[in-house]
Amino acid sequence: MTEPVLIWGAGAIGGILGAYWARAGVPVLMVDIVPEHVAACTTVGLSIEGPVEAFTQVVPCVTPEQVTGTYSRIVLAVKAQATEGALAALTQHLAKDGFVLSAQNGLNERVIAHHVGADRTMGAFVNYGADWIGPGRILFGNRGAVVVGEIDGILRDRTRDMHELLQIFEPNAVLTEDIWAYLWGKLGYGAMLFATALTSDSMTANFADAARGPALMGLAREVMRTAIAEGVAPKPFNGFEPSAFMPDAGDAAALQSLAGLADFNSKTAKTHTGIYRDLAVRKRKTEVDPQVGTVAEIAAGHGIDTPLLRRLVELIHDIEDGRREMSQDTFHELTKVLR
């Protein structure tokens, strides 16, 4: 197609996609709210840095108010809490026969479907490590799982087309009939990642610390119980093994998965989560409510208690609002819930 792929959000996820696609000759237009970043991408180019690959690519980029026309393919790559606002701005630019693909963490496909219709919503799961460093600069820390699929499980020509596009960036990208299995798997892993941001330690240090294991395992178990109640069987990826956190699994399997996650994260230039960067570097709100909070709400609807998830949300808010500092003591407020 000669029509550009519209990427709404040119940060860590969207920026990397845009740079790779533009370099391959795929027409792309990125949208971002940071004028300095927009200017850099359009003029001197977007620099992808890090051990995976380093290159600079000029990518057309505009601010939301500068977007004109309609697009058949819109990739939404904003933080989960910005989804509603982004949809309010981009819906007018979505072609009648077009779709929005969520390249986000969480269950944003549900929100997108509410706004534009389930038939115009596509899901994706990304687990590669990336950080927005500054205007025109993104760290590509490591490769990770990339999966795409329809939210109704039916593969279409458009799904296969998007899979081919994602393979430009990640040759091992997966085309799935069960995108929810990956999205819920990431929620289990994601809950643990939020917990690692309660400290200033790296992801690897958190996953390798035996004293933090019980709380990390407990968080994943609460998410897996909720997934089961939703009728989803989460799938494994990059060291996260959902079966290890199911109700009938013992600690040995869970500990083995934590070790796998410690190993996976030891091989990336992205040592800390984006959540950590939101709190410690960018001093802004995290995605804790639309991710962890949403799981807790869904669980409550099934009559499932999630004390660790609920406490995690509180602790992240405490750090956001300056009531607590990142520390091991803050992390072990979670451990106290288990006593």
C-alpha cells in the first residue's frame, strides 16, 4: 500500500517500529505530542541506539493537531493511560474500512473496541526492551517476543499483512489466533515488573533476590487466577512461564520461571523498566491504574481477591505522589501482605 501507516505515539515502541519501517521503504507517518521529538525525527532523523542495532532514519512526524486525512492502518503506541485521549483525537482520521492496532501493554484493545468497534480493533503484544532517551533518540536494549492477532481470533488478510510488516522489525514475530493469551501473559509478567520499580535495583537484581520471590510469585498468581476466570490460558514468552503460577503449580516451578526472567533481563541494555523511568527519570504518572488496577477490578468482578495487586497500586501511587521513596523497604510492604 502507498498509504502511510499512521503510528500514534513515537516513543520507545512506536518510534522503533516507525524507524524500521521507514528504513525498509514502508510509507510511515508518526504522531507525537513532544514538538522537539517531532522536529528531530523529521529533520536530522530518529536515532536507534544500543546493542541490537544502531542507525539513524528520517521519519515523517507531526503533532496531533497537524494530522490530516484518513488512514486504513493506525498503530496506537501511547501509554495505556493516554489511550482515551489519543482515541478522541485519532478516530476522525480512521478510514471507514480501517483498523487500530494496539502496540501497548495492558488490555487497551477493550478500550479501543469500545470507541471504534471490535471489528476495527487488532491486538498486539510486544516485549522488546526500549527507552525514549530524548528528542530523536531511542534505546533499543534487546529483542523480545512480538505477536499480532485479531481480538475475535479470526485471521484475516489485514492480520497477515500486519504480521508481514512486524517481521520487517522482528523476523520471529508470531501470528496468533489467541492474542488474549499473550496479553494476559504480559499482565502477569507486567505486575512483577511494576514491583521491581518499587526499588532502584535492576530488573535482574529483583528477580534474582530470593527474599523478593514470594511477593513476585504472589502477584503473578493473582493475575493468572484472574485470567483463568476470564477463560484465557496465558502463553509463555521470554522466560515467563504462566503455568508456573497457576493454582496447582508449586513454588519450584515459579522459582524456575523467576530465574528465567532474571537471565532474560541480564542480557539487555535496558536494565530497568519503563515504569522505573517514569518514576525516577521522567517524574510522571505510570500505567499502574490501567494495567494492574484494571486486573484487580476484573478479578473483583469474578469474586477473586487480589491483595497484592491492590497494594502494589497503592505503593506505586505513593512513589508517584512523593509519599515514599524507591527502596527495598517499600518493596517489602508487598511481602507484609503475605504474612
